[in-house]
Amino acid sequence: MEIDEEMLISLIISAGEAKSCAMEAIRAARNGEWDNVPSLLKQSDDAARECHNAQTRMIGEDEGCGKIPVSLIMVHAQDHIMNAMLCREMAEELVCLYRKFNSLTSQSKDA
């Protein structure tokens, strides 16, 4: 497996897509746009899965032996992937909190 700059840029783009969709899901939840949330979270998952699969292939190719040289752009790509995965996990939690908040505030309006 040849790890070139184009592949790493592709990872950065996919990670950016995963993070952006997760953030859009949070915004949609905050704005009460509940119909949009599942689709945005799925888009985030799909982009993150693409990153994770490529990352797993690179790890397998390296075999823990340092066969794949580490460059600054590779470190940058890994940083984007990690942040996207964390953002996606946090999005799930924030969406749950917004749902609970929305439910509680609508109950108090009804009372």
C-alpha cells in the first residue's frame, strides 16, 4: 500500500465531512429541527467509517513495524480523524440533551 499525499488529503476531507455533519446535527437539535438530525448523524457516521477503514488498512500495512513513514501531513490527518470521531460522539450526547431539554421545556409550557 502506497501512502501518498493525495490519500492523506482525502482522509482529511472525509474527517472534515464527518465533523461538519456532526456539528450540523447539533445545530439542528438546538434549533428543534429533529427531522434533520438522524440524516446528519448518519452522514457523519458514513464519512467517519470511510476514514476509519482507511486508517485500519494503513495500520495493518504497517504491521507495527514502522514500514509506513510518518510525515507531518499524516499526523495532521490522524488529528483530524480523532477530532471528527470525538465530535461525532459528543454530537450524540448533545442531541440527547437537547431532546431532554426540549421535552422538559414543552412540559413546563403545558403546565
